[in-house]
Amino acid sequence: MLGFLVPTSGTADRKFGEVAAGLKGFVMPNGATADTRRLYAEKIVTIPWTEQFERDGNYGGHLDNVNKEFVRDHVAPLVMEGKPRARGAAAR
């Protein structure tokens, strides 16, 4: 869907020619200013997919990222503590 529909029909905010971040991650825009480069370096963290995501109910589907186990183990620690929970750590 992201590889075919977004390039041909545009993004939800009506941008054309854009590659959706969900397909390949965030990519530095062409011609990015020094400020944009600094913000990307400070704010964007790529978290690679792991098999644990799948064990926690995220199979890569559109809404799998809101599965309660996935949110508990992977999203909430980022929001609450600013870092992913160590593998095997007990739920709080």
C-alpha cells in the first residue's frame, strides 16, 4: 500500500512524490538546512524491527502498533522513561 498508493495518490496531507516514513523510515529531505539536519540528529531515533514485536502482537499490520502488549512493552517505556525496556524485563 505504502509503496504503490502513496507515490501515485499522495499522502494524507496531500503531498506528492513523498515516500511514507512507514515504508523505509525517515529520510533526510533533499536540500535540508543545517537546522533540519540538527533536528533530525536530535529527535529521530530509528528502532529496528525485532521478533519481539511480533511476539507482542505487532505483525506489521496497520493497527498492530496499538496492540496492548506492544504498547506496554515497546511504546510506553519510550513515553514514560525515554528509552526502550530491556528485553525480558517484567511489566510494571
